[in-house]
Amino acid sequence: MQKIVSCLLFSFLMMGFVSSNCLATSLDKIPAKESSKQWEVVVDKADSQDPTSSISDKPELYKFYSLDIKNNGNDNIELVRVEAYRDDPNTNIEFELFTIQNDLPEKNLSPAFHHSNFPLYTKATELKVVVTWIKKSDNPNDQRKYREQFVFKQ
């Protein structure tokens, strides 16, 4: 009886492990897309105008991607910051890939964002995109920041 219970428990654990890995968005399947009520985030092939800027000196270490963020929720918003991080399989530290911040009035990020070319370490298993925005208001003191995180796994 104990062997049957042990076998069943092991089987359920293995099925749960396999199914949880299948649900993760894979960067190997490009384009990869994650959505919420407010945003749609798409990671795709690099689309730089200069083809040499999308080719790595060490293709075994880095691949290049593009990132598109579109607002599919409230239109009366303004992007404040877009950040991208990757993991390192040997540590718990996340490495910043880029941060684009709307800190100057003339550098207005519309409710959409495009990054045409960023490198991602081939051994990274996770890409995290953090989107920060505000709802536009006539009163600057009423503007609260909102943040949402999207995770793409390999």
C-alpha cells in the first residue's frame, strides 16, 4: 500500500512539474506575447535598420530581439518608464538590459513603445519587462504611478 501511495505521489509531482513548464511563454518561439487588461508586450526578432547591429560578435552567447509595448486599456495614460532585466543561471541577481525613462517633457513616451534591438544572453532563462505609467490628469498632484511586470521564460 505504501509503495502505491509513493508511486502515485511521485506521478502527480512529475505531471505537475511537466505541465507547469509547458505553460511558460517561451522565447524560443518568437514572437512571444504576454497581455494584461492594460498592456500587450511582444518580444520578436530584432528589426534594426542596420543588419550588422543585430548580429552578435559571439552568437553562441547573445541573440538580439525587439520589444513592442502597446496600450490596450485606458487611452488617457502616459508611459513613465520601461525596464528590461534578464536572469543569470548561476546567481539570483537580475541584470538590467535597458531602462527608458520619460523624465523630460520633450521626451514623451506615447502609450506605445518600441525597442528595435537589444541583446539577450543565450543562457538566460527569463526576461522580465517592467512597465510604469500614469493616468493623465489636469492636476499634477493627482498623478499616481502604476506598474506592471511581464515575465517571459525559456
